[in-house]
Amino acid sequence: MRTIGVVTVGRSDFGIYLPVLRAIAADPQLKLHLIVSGAHLSPEFGWTVRDITAHGFEIGEQVDMLLSSDTPAAIAKSMGMGMIGFAQAYARTRPDILLVLGDRFEMHAAAAAAVPFKIPLAHLHGGEVTEGAIDDAFRHAITKYSHLHFVSTAGHARRVIQLGEDPRRVIVSGAPSLDNLRSIRYLTQAELEERCGMKFERPPLVVTYHPVTLQHEQTDWQVQQLLDALAVQPHPIIFTKPNADTNGRVIIERIEQFVKKHPRARLVDNLGTEAFFSLMRIAVAMVGNSSSGIIEAASFELPVLNIGLRQAGRERSQNVVDVGNLRDEIDGGLAQVLDPGFRRSLIGMTNVFGSGNAAEIIVEHLKRVRLDDGFVMKRFHDAPKIREDSSSTIQEASAAA
């Protein structure tokens, strides 16, 4: 039996993992070893470790790593604590292969700590770009640590190969979160109203806004521009909490102040996968800078207003409208996504991130891949054009410098 270690560090990645976790747990040839860390273990972020056990999964290890501050120094210290905690976890139980996802600093700590143990890494959602976030660097670093790559689109596969990865190790699986859409039980509007603590006399706006970590000094101003635009909207507004990023607490404080002044608005700690997707299904639009607006919302034909640079560079479907951070730009974007004509134009659209069969592809490769020394000892794959042009390019760059 092959042991598959899976690292989950927050509600966002757990919802993406869920179909894969179920497929691993159901396979008699595989054993699931779940390592839980990051915001899952923080009461401030809803103590979502309870959601994991509520879904029936046994937790193999808990790695507590988040400090109670979100300054740059605290984030860096949390990464260091995480590496120590993950190292101790791997020393106790070394999985045959370790599955990691995305771009979080907590996930980077897990991946980096696995390297000295020679644990083969499989990476989900590599090759993507989020120009406004430090997560961009962590994602590409995890790609270089990893030995097997499950990417969401062909374009992301090309980028992973451009980073020097062997094309034979890169599999276009689609986004596993879309598998959820075929299997979850959608909540009724009455159930959602009870969960959110308000009536939806109109379809609600779903708002998820994270810090733009490469512009974290502007967080207070940026979120206030958004809130000023939302203040004049007649729709109910459901805010979800931001990630545990630098100045995330600033966003939470501003939203809490907004909710106190506006009875039609609510801030929820953690909706869970079923309730979150159910809310997207009845929403009039999604607003903010969350990857959910880029990846999952298209499957609901849901208009999305994406604000600022956090998701800049990521592939997107036709439901996404991009604007800057200024109040006037946000006002204009809201008018566009709330236009019934725009919503009608999305009927029958295609989600560029796949159609919902990723878990089957991922688990089959995890089960079949040969985990020998040749798998762990990677070679850098030079793209043909780079090999041909590298000498002249380097000489030209040197001369220009």
C-alpha cells in the first residue's frame, strides 16, 4: 500500500483538495496521511480543522506554525516555525509521495522541509501567475522542488516546462475544485440564509478580498476604495474572511466596521465548500480578488469583478471583468457585472480550468508513478529554443549591461 501525504493549510486549499482526498481514501491501494497546518489551526480563521474531521478524514499530523501577527517579520518567522514542524512530522512518518497545492507561504514551508528527506513531491496548480502576490514566487519555487506536476490548463503546463521541468512529468488534469460541482449537496436559499444570518430579498453579492501582498502598504486604502463602492449597492453582501497574509487583519477590521454600519452586510468566518458553492450559485456577482472568482465562478456562469493586481497574469474565462483599485473603476466594474445583459452573455460559456474530472486523473498517476531514485533525481529540461538561442542572448544581455 502506497502512503500519500497531503498537506492542507487552510479552508481554500481544503475545498480544492476535497475530491482528491475522497478518491485517495476510497482506493484500496492507497493510504491517506493528512498533514494539517496554517489557518486550519487558528480560532481567528474559524478553526477549520473541525471541517476536516466533519468530512470524515483522519488527521495524521498537526503542524502549528502561525504567529498571532501578520507583519512581514511574523510571516517569515511563521515559515521558519513551519519548516521545523513539518520536519518533525516527516521524521515521524515519511510518506511515499507528498501532495502539495498552490502558492501559500505555509505550503512552501512544507515543500522545502521535504527536500532533505528525499520525499517525492507532487504539485497541484503549478505554472499559474499572480503578479500582485508574494505567492507567485512560492508557487514557482514549489514547482522546482516537485517531481510531478498536475496543472489546470495547457498554458500552465507550458510554463512549468519553461521552468525546466520534464514534459513527461507534467499532466494537464484541470482544476480539482471543479470536481466538487458534480458531487456536493447544494444548500437551499433558506439554508443559506440561516447560515449567513440574513434574508436574501435580492440575490447577494459575494465579496472575498485578500491583501495584495506586493502592495501590502496600500491595503488600508485599497480595501476602503472597495467598501466605499459597496456602500451604495442595494444587494445583500456576504463577505468571507481574507487569507492569513500580511495586513489581512486590516481588511478584517475595515469589513467589521462596514458590517456594523450596513445591516444588509455580513462577515462569515467560514462557509465550508458546500455553502460557498451554493452561495455562488444564487449570487448576482462575485467581487474581490480571490482565485475562486477566476477558477470556480465560471462553472456557475457567475459574473466576477476582479480588483487590482493580486490575480494579474492568471488565465481567466469570459465572466471576469478586471479593474484597478480606484473607487471610480470599481463603480464602473460593478455596473458592468450587475448588468443583466452581461449575465445573459455568459450562458453556455466554457470554463478554461476544466470540466470536473481532475481527481480521477491525479489519483491514477499517484498510484502508478514509479518512485525510484530516477524519479527523485530530476534533470533540468532545457527547452529547444532556449538551447539554440541561449549563447547569443547571454552575450547580448552582457553587452547591454
